[in-house]
Amino acid sequence: MNDTFLNSANAPYVAELFFKYKDNPKSVDRSWSNFFNSLNGDELSILGDFGGPEWKKRPSNIIDDVAFDKVIRTVPNADFNSFKKSTLDSIRALRLIRAFRINGHLIANLDPLKLAERDYHPELDYKSYGLQDSDFDKEIFIDGSLGLERATLREILTILNETYAASIGVEFLHMQSPEQKQWVQERIEEVRNKTIFTKEGKKAIFSRLLESELFEQYLDKKFLGTKRYGIEGGESMIPGMEQIVKQACLAGVENIFIGTAHRGRLTLLANVLGMPYRGILSKFQGNLNDPNEVLGSGDVKYHLGVSSDREFDGKTIHVSLAPNPSHLEAVDPVVIGRVRAKQTQLKDKTNDKVFALLIHGDAAMAGQGIVAETFAMSQLLGFRTGGTIHFVINNQIGFTTTPHYGRSAPYCTEIAKMVQAPIFHVNGDDPEAVVHVCRLATEFRNKFKVDVVVDMFCYRRSGHNEADEPSFTQPLMYKA
């Protein structure tokens, strides 16, 4: 047998085969049986060399979760049965940790309406790896994974569920850059994927939520039945957008260009870009501040664009929301083009001063080809802008079409994997979690200059628009 398989990445698999062979030589393939038999009692020294010499620099934990060679070296003279059990426990625990890093999002609490059951997946069940209830309080060597050298199974599961399966689900191991994967893993695991906000921070989030909610309620009462495509059900977008703008400003970004469709645009104008309420309300009443504004387009209020300057801790950032037609996502390449042009004007060759923020609906994200085209062009030499933050208002429905009938992929964000963008799925009913992932997304974009996606699961409280009767067009969803 060729021994090129003997490397640290395969060590857990080979170890399990070896232990099966020791119990019953006929339980493994003949080629493996012949190989293990050829070791002539020198099994531990051979297995101990899987990771290479002790002085060799180890790869990141992303690439090599299981430091099997370290387990071997620390107990060379241990009783074999005890050694076998402790080694297998370590292997099983580290495989479980790896599984949560890959698939923890599949059981995360993402849907505020809880329309689908997501509380179990066989690859995330510790029993699938040979661990038992009796192992809950037994210490297991995990070699620094999750920031711990040793931990009980109970502690491991608690940390994994808090980090990868609470209000946030993260997809990042599809990325090919070890540095990017390591950054995401460390940033979420070191704080268990949540920010501990100060009292002032919580008040700021609440204030943004309250302002957006009261504004939407006022419009609903004052202009009953008038189309405005409100953000009710997804209000957490507002403090999330505020966090992106703030973190960008503090990082030295001078300009943000925003592209969005109609949903939530008016609240975004008022609460993030600072457009006076008077200017917005005048559009409902048909009054114009300046007759020269009438240019013949007859456009609607929820296509408005505006620019403003925001200040944070003595720093200023210019925020520009592009006007948008009714054709969903058509604004995407326009915004990216504006960013590229501004970067050229400012001679911003490092892409530190200007970036784009695109806000999508879930159905449009998956269904509009222009989204895929925008992603496909994002890394091309003549079009790259140093990364875009994509924020998805995931209503879990497109007009009247549910995801089951609208796309083949499990998430509307699958298209982002074509550029290896990390994807942060988050429950829109947890505003602190939304703000947390928006901060991570902004930091990631600023550091690596590539695209990143925030997928906020929420719902439409008033249906497709304010003239809709959702209990008729989406009866099952609105029973929830």
C-alpha cells in the first residue's frame, strides 16, 4: 500500500481503522489489515509521526482540527485500552466540533415564525460519533478548539449551540482562504458569536427600533392603504444598517453607496440617512418643495434616493442611497459602478475609502439574474471595488411564492458562494444579533476587501404591500 495517506489530515480516520483492526483484524479491508500487521508492534511511534516532527509549524485549526499527533505524544506509555478510549473520545469530540462549524446553521434558531422544524440534524448529534450520555461530564482533550484544552461533552455542546446554532448561523468553511476562515472562526468563537452590549448600546438599538416602528405606525394610520412597502416585521434592519455605517466611518471609510429595492426604503431614508420626516410626508400628500422637482418621471415615493453626511465620534461619512426603479435589483451594478468611479476619483487604490452596501429581498436575491452577474463581476480587474456588503431582508416569501416553490437551494444566499463570501444568517427578531453580525460583516469587508452577506430572516407583517390582504394571499404564513 502506498503510504502517502499518512498525514495529519487523515490521522483520525486511520486511528479509528487501527483501533477496529486491534479489536478484530477482519473488520477492516485486507489492505489495511496487511499494513497494520506490517507495523510489528511499532504502532504508536508510526501514528505519532502522522503530524510530522514536533518542531514543525502547525497549520491553522481550520485545516487541521484534530491534533492527533499531540494526543499520541502526551501519553506514549499509557495503558492501551485507556489510551484508545481517550483518543477516540478526542477524535469524536473534534469531529463533532467540526460538524457544527460546517452545519450548525442547519439547526440554528433563524425563523421568527418557526415555520419549519430545524432542531435536529444527524451530523450534529453527538451520538452519531459514538459519544454517549455517560460522557456528558467526562473531560475530553480537544487541543485548544473552542479556546479550551479540555472540556466535558456538556460544555462542548453548550458552547457549540451558543456559537453556531442560536440566533445566528454562519457559513464560512466553503471559503478557500485559510486566513479568512481562521478570522471568522476566531471572531465568533472567542465571544460565542454575540456582543455583550453596554446599557448605552442597548438603548441605542432600542431607540432605532422604536423610531422605525413609530414611523411605520404613523404612516399606516395617516395614509391607510397607501402603498409604501413598510419594513414592519423586519425592523431590526435599521439598527443593523446604522451599525454598518458607524463601523465603516470609524474605520476611515469616507463614502458608502447604498442600493435597495422598495421595502423599508422610507424608514431607511428617515432613520439612517436622516431625511426630514416633512420631506417624506410631502410625497404622500402630493406636495413638492420645489416645482422644478417635477421632471416628468412620475416616480413613486418608495423609489426615492437621497444623500447625507453622518458623524460618529468626530468622524464624518457621506452616505448616498441611489434611486431605484421597480425592476428589482437593477440598481446593483449602478451602485457598484458609482463606487468604482468614486474610488478612481479619490485614487483609492486600496479600497479603504469607498464601498457599496446592497440590500436585497430574498426572492430577488435567488431569482434575479442580475444579482449573479454582479457577484460574477465583483472580482474582475476592471470592475472590482474591494468588496460589497450584501444585506438580505429575508421575508421567506416572494409576493405569494414560498421558498419551496421559488428556488431549489436551501438558502436564497447560495449564489454568494460563487465568490466564496461568508454568509451570516440571523434571526430578525433578535436585534442585538443583527447588529452583531453587521459589525462582523463590516470588519470582514474592510479587512479582506471581498464580498460578505448578512441574511436576516424576518417576515412581512402587512403583506406584500399595504393594499394587500395577507390572510388571503399567504394564509398559512399569517396563521403563525
